[in-house]
Amino acid sequence: MISIRKNLSELERCHQDRDLALDCYVNALRNASHYAIELDPQITAPHRDYLNALVDHVAQGETEVLTESRATLRGLLRDYRDKAAQYLAKIRDELAGTARALQEITEAMTQGDDDHEAQLRGALLKLRAIARATDDGLRDSLAGAVNTIEQSIEQIRKQNQITLSQFLTEIRMLHQRIDAMEAAASIDDLTKLFNRAEMEDRIRSHSGGYCLLLVKAGGLRMAAASFSREVSSELTGAFTKRLKNSLPEQCIIGRWAEEDFVAILPKSKSDTVNHGKFIAEHLGGSYACLHNGKTVRPLLKLRVGVVDSNGDKPERVLERIAEFL
């Protein structure tokens, strides 16, 4: 009896702990939705809707839903980070353009003021000379007019200096904001690979021995057809990131075609084969991507090959690439 009571008490405590953990998780999701940084309404509003929908799913406490929510939450946060980076980059470019325009205006005003002021002061000198050469009555009138014009020129000069100072301050503030946004938007450019033409140029100009690692990633087109181009792009980015992390830093990677990737490795054939085996074994399979705020798992089927330059002419190497891909 004591043992049963003890086990029931422990079971009840386990349920309480589980309910508490679920409640904390649900509240964390709600807070992530509520405190999401405001960007463009077309970016922030769907993100909040997707998080709120996720809250409704996980609040029921079903084990499968909770397990799947880990990938969904990670995908939502990654997607919002990427869109925020693009949004900040756009603002950064606009600010840089504004700063350049202000700089040009400031330089134009500085140069223009110097020219106009010199011309006006030259004209005043001529007027003073004329005033001195005239009779007393006209001399006083001309001298008064010259003094009035000179005072006006000085006031205009001071006002322009204030305006220029304000422009320079604004330019400095814009540059500070640009620097801050560049730091905030620092994100890996994982999908910016060399294209086929650039890779062909590097193969033709490469000196010494090298090996090529060829990867055909079947499934990128299917992801676009089954889900959307956005899912295919996300899948491409995730695969490219893993591909880069699987290869030495000094290798050159290019996207030969939509589903074809080529890497130039300054390695022996045996080392390149080992890299290829690792990629074939670990980079294929399903990837977690977002589609309308939910996790989908498009499949990548990899085919990997190795081409040893072996002293062949570049055109022959290119033919061997075409034979595989």
C-alpha cells in the first residue's frame, strides 16, 4: 500500500512537472510572438501568426506535435532572421544612398558658396570704388547700400555654415546607423557560389594537379514543384551550408546547374574520395524546411563522383564533368 501510494505520488509529481514544462514552453512561444521586433508588416505579421498557430498546436501537449515543433520553431526563427537581414540590408543601402546624396549636396554647397561669395565681394569692391568717385550725396547712398549688402552676405554665409554643419552631423549619424546595421545584418552568404562560367574559367586557368568533387543533389526541383520555390531555396541554402562545412576552407565550390555542384580540391584523389563518401553518407536525406508556417521535409538524393585532373587538358576535364552530371 505504501509503495503504491509512493508511486502514485511520484507519478502525480511527474505530471505536474510535465504540465509546468509545457506551460513554460507555450508561454515562451507567446512571448517570442509578442516581442518580435517590428519590421515591415508583411514580414512581422505572418511570423506572429505562424508562432501563434504553433502555440495552438503544442498547447494540447501531444508528444508527436511537441517533437515536430522543435524543427518548426527553429525554421520560423531562421526564416525571420533571414528576412530581417534582407530588410536591414535594404535600409542600409537606402541610408548609404542618402548619405552619399547629402555628401554631394554639402560639397556642391561648399564650392558654390565660395564662388558666389567671391563674385559678390568683387562686385562690392567695384561699388565702393564707384561710390568714392561720385559726389557726396550719391556716395552716402551707395555706401549705405554696399554695407547693407555686405551684412546680408555675411548673414547668408553664417546660415550656410550652420546648414552645412547640420548636414555633416546628419551624415555622421547616417554612417553610424549604417555601421550598426551592417553588424546586425551579418549573416553567412551561404548560397553565393561561383556559377558555371566562373568555375570553367578557374578550371582552365588552374595550374598543377587537382581533383574535382562532383555532387548531383536530386530533389531541389521536386521541392519547388511539391511545395514552393521558397522551400527549394531554403533547401539549397541548408545543403550548401553543410557542403561547405564538409570540405576544406581552401576549396572552391560552384553551382554548375540547378541541382549540380562542383568543388575544386587541391587534394589527392584518395582524400577527395573520402570527402565524397562522407558527403554521400551524411548530407543526403530529409531536410526540415518551412512552408506556410509549418515544417515540411523535402528529400535530397545525392550522387557523388570524383574527377582527377591527372594532367589532362582543361577541355578533357570539362568533358568528364559533363559525362557525370
